[in-house]
Amino acid sequence: FRQDAARSIFSRSLSNGWAFDAELVVIAQVQNCKLAQVPVAWRHEDGSKVRIASAVVRSLGELGVIAWNRLRGKYR
């Protein structure tokens, strides 16, 4: 993030759950920020404490809240 974009985006962020990154992308889009995809190195760690089913349900709920917030203009 450039400093000005980071301030604009993060100051509007409302989520601190699994979908926080999706919310940042939505806010950046609403703010007409230029986005770029960059690769990351993935490393699997055995013994993960993430429970897939509950994580998916929670993430879907958060994505619904993000969509609702966008429709209501919360990210402008």
C-alpha cells in the first residue's frame, strides 16, 4: 500500500475476521485505488487449528456483511 491509500482504506475497514482482506479489496475498489495481484509463497503447517466448516460459514457471513456495507455506502 502507498501511505495515502493505506490511510484511506484502513480508516474505513470495519472487519477484523477471516474476510478482512476481502473487505480491504472492496474498499480499495470503491476508492478507485489501483490494485495488483502478486504471488505469495505458501507453506503448509501440520497441526493447524482451523476448522474448515466453521471458518467457511463465518467467512460467508462476513462477506455478506461486507456486501451490505458496500450497498449502504459505508466504504465511501
